Amino acid sequence: MELADGDVPAIRFDRVTKRFGDHTVLDQLDFVVRKGDRVTLIGPSGSGKTTILRLVMTLEELTDGYIFVDGQALTHELRGGKRVALKEKHRNEMRKRIGMVFQQFNLFPNMTVLENIIEAPVHVLGQSKDEAKKHAHELLEQVGLPDKADAHPSSLSGGQQQRVAIARALAMEPEILLLDEVTSALDPEVVGEVLNILREVARTTDVTMLIVTHEMQFARDVSNRVLMFDKGRIVEEGAPDEFFANPQEQRTRDFLSAVL
């Protein structure tokens, strides 16, 4: 993906390599996500898609290479000809720009819905409780759960918990939103309601999205680019309409025929 001169991408992957032991999950990966882009990663399980999100969220450590967020090094930089790990304070500051919604909802079970949503804005962003609560109620309205502020996660359905998780991620007002198979743990009948909320987020905000999903219709609806991954490499990429209607690579055609 070519960028105009002076156009700093939201995320840039520069020769990113990730190994687990002797297994290479990502191999010299180079690609950019422009500001405001909605980029969806598809491909078979084990192809490295979720690892990409976890690296951007700094939940995994890079084996080699660099990731840049808005032009700033995320976890490592080149200094004096050497690759140097950046301090945890810097990483924490960078993390504030990024929100992530996981397959599993990861809500704090001992907290109410409202407390789950305001926890990070208050303790990480330094918002006042009143400010954070006001925004949290607005987000609960947005995700269709205005009456669940005082409920505990255990009393909610899976679909409701995932909607709370989306509200919690948005409460940090992230520049970048990472979505990792957000419907895979849900009953089929509630998948649509969660995806509709994310479609609305995409429609009404300029947040950059990096998405891993097996929901091909969602990928088609929300994305402006789709990347096919296999064995830690990009096999093919393109705009959704062209990508799904006329894939160029046999590996992409084989994958799509299996999942569509």
C-alpha cells in the first residue's frame, strides 16, 4: 500500500518477525494501515493473524523488526545501529492510543458493567469519575445496553458481555481499535447484533480498525482493505468487492471456497 509523501500511517510493520521456539509465526512482515483505514485480516487458523494484533497491543514481544504507531516506535527502535527495546513507560503511553476487543470478553467479574467501563479511563487516562461515568452511559446507550450499568457480567448473555467489552474499549477513545474474532465465542443468533454495533462504529467514527474475523460478510461490509494471510505472510490484498469477487491467488480462492 503506497502512501503519499508526508502521510504517516496509523500502523507500520517493518520486517516484523515473531517466533515461538523454532516455529516462525510471522516472517519479515511489511505492511501499513493508514489512518482511518478498516483493514481485515483473513486466513486459516495459525496463519499469524491474531499474533499481529497481540504484537500491536504489546501482549507479545517482537522477535525482530519494528512496529510504528503514528510514526512512533512501539516497542523497539534503531539506536546507534542497534535494535533497542523501549522502556515500559513509553509502551504504556503508546498503549493508551490502542483499544482491543478479544474473543473472550475479559470483563472483571467482581465489577459492575459501569465499573468495568470506567476503570481504565479513570486510572489510565486520569479522567474524573463523573466524566468517565457520563461517557460510559453514552456508550452503553450506543451498544444498546442503557439499563445494564449496575449489572455484573455473570448476569449478562455472551452477546451482552461482548457489547460491554466494545463499550469498554471505546471508553479509552482509541485512535486504533483491534478486533480479534469478536464473534467466535457467541451463539449464532447474537452474532448479528454485535457486528451491527461495530458497523455503526465504523460508519460514525474515524477510528482506525485492524480486524481479524471469519465473518466474511462483515469483512466485506466494514473493510476498505482485506489481506489474506497464510503461514505468516500476506498472500493477497485488495479492496473487498474485488478481493471477494475476483481473488487472484489460488490459495485465496481455496480458502474462500471453504468458508463462503
